[in-house]
Amino acid sequence: MEFFDPGQQTKACRSLLASVVQLAVMDACVQPPKRRKEDKGVLSRITVDALTALRFLFDESVSGLNEYATWLDFDPGHFRLKLQETMYNNSPLPVNGFESNQRRNFRYNYTTWRRFANQITEADFGEDDE
């Protein structure tokens, strides 16, 4: 009979939660879609992955980073501040592991998300049409 080790389960859960936060940060750095003149709407300016990632990371009205931060024992406000400081660094060299193009993509996606956040509906979080 195997014994259940709650410490191992807790460690595994924390690792999984940290991976979700890391994936959200990486998704917020994806390249925006190329726009055509006939494209309209939020999803012609930002991918669904970036949209959901930014919502998870910065929208405090929905369950997201704040909930994960509680379990991972870090301050989400400080995390957001440090993330923005990193992403708004214009150095051509990598900063905290992020290449300049990733930081540029993040800035564009973040600005787009902030601009359209009040116009985004749950339908915008469906699957990509690709």
C-alpha cells in the first residue's frame, strides 16, 4: 500500500499554478496578427491567447492572477509592476529573459487590451477562426 504524501501534492500543485502564470506571461508576448484594411474588431488587433492572458494577468474583476498569487504566496500588484517595468524597457538586449520583440509585442498587446477592455465580451474568448 502506497502512502499519500500531502507535501508532494502541494509542491506539484504549486508548480502547476506557477506554470499557468508563466504561460500567461508568454501568451501576452505573442505577435499580434497582421492587420488588413477590411479587418474590424478587437480580434483583428490581438490574438485570443494574448487577450485571455492579459485578462488573467491584469483584470482584477475576474478570477485570475490574484487567486493564483494567494496559493503561490506572492503579491500580485508587485508582480504586475515588475512585469510592466521589464516589458517597457527599450533595451535591444534581453531583459529578464525577454527579447526585445517579445517586450514590444507585450506593449502592443497590453495597450490594445487596455484600449478595448470595456468592449470585450465573453464571445471574444471563443476559439480562433484559423
